[in-house]
Amino acid sequence: MLVVISRVAYLFLCSSIMILCKGLAMRFFVCLFGLLAFQVQANWFSAEYAHGVTQEKVEVLAKAQREGAVLFIDTREPDEYAESHIPGAINIPLREINELNVSYMEGYGYVVPYCLKDFRGFETAKALRNKGLKNVVLMEPAGLNGWRSAGLPTEN
């Protein structure tokens, strides 16, 4: 629904500006800008936004965790991890990910890096993918906040 509202808003803005613009060249550039903005906005909400990193529902990951098939990596700093984290998660801050040997992670069905909202989780996921790890996914909804919003437990 948000995507539809946003797209309608872009189209309305572009058409309003075109009415105010004088000259064919200016109208052309406004239209071009509107189309580019529309495409960027459409990509922002698409499944490909994760740039090659698959997303998986937290409920699916919680079930897989109970079966021992998930490795959660909390990418926040140790003091943040100590406050609250997903049960069983290991703490590897984003700044340490490049020195990490990932071979032991290949045995899991899912490797799920996360932080509070998943900025650091996303960066870690990209780094792990670049190291050749293929079982990396991000949570949907994103991060520890997404995990909590699904009513799933945390520990400290």
C-alpha cells in the first residue's frame, strides 16, 4: 500500500511541476527526473533491494533455529549485545568481520547477521557473501527490532 501511495505522489508531483514549467526542454527534464525517481522508489521497495542477499521471515528463522539450522550473528558492539540479543546468537561486531574465517558457517541452513535495524547486518551479509558464503540471509522484518515485533524472545 505504501508503494502505491508513494508512486501516486511522485506522479502527482511531476504532473504539477510540468504544468508550472514553461518550455518543452524544461518539461522534458521534469518528466525524466520523475521517471528516474519513480524507478528508484520502486527498486527501494522491491525484493532485490537487498542486493543479492535473500530475506527470510523471522518466523521461518525461529523455527529453523529450534531445529539447530540457524547461526545468528549479532553485529553490534559487545555492550549492545550484552543488553539484549537473540537467544543463541554469537557476537561478531561489523568491524571484525573481515578477519573472520567463515568455513564453519557453511554447515548451517541459514547464517543471519543482524543489528538493531539491520544496517550493520546488511553490511556484514555483503561481506560474508563476498567471502563465498551462500547461506546468508537477512531477517524480514529487519533486525532485532523485527524479531521483537514478531513477539520472539530475546536474552541478555
